Amino acid sequence: MVAAWSVDRLWRSLKDLIEVLSDLQAEGVDLYLHRQGVIAEFERAIIRERVLSGMPAPKAERVTLGRPALETATLPSSRPSRRR
């Protein structure tokens, strides 16, 4: 049996995960993870990989990503007034 604190202690990419799980299964080795949020971690990793893989094309075309910037003059003050 292989025991680890969490999934990110064993591998860093989805490709590595698949390889490790395949090797463990081939050898008949069980896997125990203390933190059980494995599925959520994988989903976040997959989403992150997809987003990052889609970034080079817009950057190459000089497309601005994200929300449009607001003009500084239209922004409310972030500091509350300190009247006493």
C-alpha cells in the first residue's frame, strides 16, 4: 500500500497521475490518500491545464484578456473617511 497526505504530494500533472495509477494497479498496490478531496483537485487541475493551454493564441494575437479596465476617475475611494 502507498499512503500519502494528499494527491499533490505524489504527482504534479494529470499525465503523471495516470502513469502512477497505472503502475500501481499493474503491481497490485493499493493507494490511500489522507485528504479525500481528490476529485475536486483533479477537476481544478484539468481546468487550469485547459486555460493555460489556450493562453498562447490570444497572447500571440495581442488580445486583451479579462475584464475591461475601469478609468481611475470613476472608481470610488477604497478607503473609508476617518472623521471623528
